[in-house]
Amino acid sequence: MTTEFNDWRQYQDETAAFFREQGCSAEVEAKVQGVRAEHEIDVWVTFERLGIECKWAVECKLWNSRVPKEKVLAVKAIVDDVGADKGLIISEKGFQSGAYDATQGSNIALITSLDEFKKTVKTNLDSSSLIESDQSPSTLARMYCFPSENKPHTLLFQDDILFVGNWGGRNIALVDPPTKMILDVIELDNYEFIRADSKSQHRREIRRYPPGSMTVADGKLFVAQVFSEFILAVDIETRAIVKRIPIPGGGEGEFTLSPDGRKVYFSSNKVPKFFIIDSVTYDVEGVAYPGNGRGSLSILAHPSGEKLYIGIQRGGELNGVSYPGGNSFLAVYDLQNRRYESNIYLAEITNQQSDDSTPICVTYDSRYDYLYVGMFQSRRGIYRINAESNQIVDNIPFEPNASCKHFAWVDPLAQAIYEDYLLSVNRNNHELAVLDRASAALKKSIPLGEAPNGPRDIVVVRQEAVISYPERNGLIFVDLVEALCLLWA
């Protein structure tokens, strides 16, 4: 079905919004200075490819007649004057035959129908595969990049599908790990945004916000859409959004799941509460954080279903004292008795000042009944906590390496357990750290490649670790069998 556009402004806005969904920057009615003159371009699109900035001039023609040759030549002159890499003309009524002749041997593309253009782009993405990079960190760690600037961020592996939350693409890609094929792409919701410009005029923009945390329950993918006011429930079989769940504070936070899959727990980073969501009825209940606690980016349900562990950035107390600074802590919530049973203080105190650390990830080790709590902006590294006594056993510090040029901490942002080892993605060290689960000793550091910002998330897929690397626009696949063989050799 063809989209009906109210006016030419909506046509421009929707064109720009689509390019933004692909990870591009798109400015409507942009003033672009050329060699001979300044030009107003309907949609000015910029993006990076292979480290080089690309510039496209897009003209949107919501006319009642076909676009003639003269208009194509005029656009070609503008493209040449501003030094754009490509010019696109999108027309719902098509083009005269002479218009196509005028594009021969040029960098001008004629597109009939915005809807068809969207379908073509999506089809090309859906049926494509990740591209192996010639800049992979090593033979152990192979980098596979997305064909467009998706900037993969969050990961979830469920039922043989790797769900990849793409910060740049504002979508979720479904990837088959063995073949590296992109099976499908789930586009997230668009939202209207009204912006006041320098002349106090209001401009309407259509924005699509990126995916955050994800979890799967009752055949649905629950997605926290960052910056929006909702959590989305997506039917995995049809890829359709079946429910938009309004959440106070919106979708910035973290998910965990009850062992039976009936309850989805979401810790908010915006309001001082976590939320209990029924995965079938979508009923929502909010529970306040303890004391003055606020801000959370980590939550974990104990496999017994009896406790929740919530990493909270601010508001903790050590022996009844709140220090200047962040005062991060881990709150332990008793689900059966519906009360907090313990608050475990995690911040480092120096000269009567708390650091501004954040518990960024929590992982449970059933073999030793330990919690591993990765700390963001903290020299403590990873805490080991006894899950029965709620007592800190010790912490696993990491030394900054040569890649960590600006910080005293390494930021272990994500963890996974594989056989006898704890795997930690240390962002500022640009490494995958392999630690012995029994002794917590560092056994091996696997370099993941340099970028202005480091790797983000990790999941274990059979015998491989898969790591998202937003700034390198790809996923790194680490052969764990080969890596451990090197340890035993």
C-alpha cells in the first residue's frame, strides 16, 4: 500500500527519518555552501563509510507530474557545486524519459516512490550477510561488520538467533551466528518531536529512538526503546510490535527475567523504581528503590526466583553514612516477602569522598553461588559477592593497559560464563579478559582492536564469544576452544 503524504514537508521529514534509521545524519532544508553559491537542499545526508565522510544531496518531489530533464540537470549542477558524492531525486509521480537520459554517466540516482526505496534498502539489508573485516584483531578474534552504519550495541542469544540491538540503525537485526547472515530486521517505533529553531519557529521531526536492553518471554522480544516512553513487545514469529507498554521514565534501564518467564523485571535509570511486567497480560507494577537510591543500569533475577539484585548508582550508605559523591550499591530484593533484605555498598571511599561508580552488569555463578558485579568508572573492577550471605568476598581489579589512555579504570561493561572461566569485556582496555572462576586470576587478555570507544556487550554462542563493538560497526567472534587451547598448551 502506498503511503499518502499530507504535504511536501511531511514528504521531506519522512525521507530524512528513513535515512536516520539507517544510521545517517539527515538535515531537512539544509543550507549548504558550494563553490559558487549557497544552496538549500531538501535533505542533506552525511554518513561515514570506511573512515571517509560521504555526502548525499536528496531532493524530494511530491509533484502532480513527472520530473523533467531540466530539473535533473539543475540538481546535478548543485551536487557538483557543493561537492556531494551522490544526488538522489525521489518522485512519487516518476520521471520523464529525458530525465533518465540526463543521469547517464553521472552520480545522480532517480527513485520512483519513497515506499519502494525503503523496501529496496530493507530487502538488501535483510538478505545480506555480515562482512568479514580485513582489520580483525587476530585469528582468534574475527570482526564481521554490518553493511550499513548500524553500530551494534546490545546482544541477546535465544533459540539459535542472535538479536542485535543497533544504536546507529535504530533497529534490531536477527543474525544467524554460524553463517553470519542477517535473517531479518525489526524496525522500531517512530515518535514525533517538536523543535524550536533560532527564529522561535516550531519544526516537527519524526525520530526513531534506539533499542536498549532486550529479553525474551512468552514468544515475545521485550525491547526497552531508549529516549521513548515505552517498552515494546515484539512477536518473534511475525516480527510485529504487538504491545507498547508505557513506563514512567521511559525505556532507559535494564531487563531481567523470572525463571518461569512469566515476569519481566525492568530497573529504570530515570525514575527511582523497578517495574514488574506480566509477560502475558502486560500488567505493570512499580516498586521504589530503597532509601535515596536512584539510577540503575543492571538487574538480575536469582535462578531460584526468590531474589532480585539491582545495581543502583546513587544514594547508598556505608555503616549509616552517606558520603559526598555517588554512593553506588547493590540492592537485594526478596520477591516472596516483597521487601529489601540487604543493601551492599559498592563505592570506593577516598579522603571521605565516594567515587561516581555504577554497577553496570551483574552475573550469577551457580557453581560457587557468587555474583560478579562489573563496575563502571571504578578502580574496583569486578566485585565477587556471596549470594547467600550478601557479603562481598573480594574484588577483581584490572590494570589499565596501553589502550587505556585516559582513565584509571577499565570499565568491565559485560560478562559471560564459559566452562571454568569468566569472560569480561573491558571497554577502556579494548580487550576480552579471560579469568579463572575459582581463583579469579586473569588467564588471558584477548585484544579486540582500537577505536575511540571500545567494545560493549558479550554473549556466548556455543563455542564462541560474540562481542558487540559499536564504534567499529561490527561483531567480534572469538573462538573460545582455540583460545583455551592456548592456555593449556
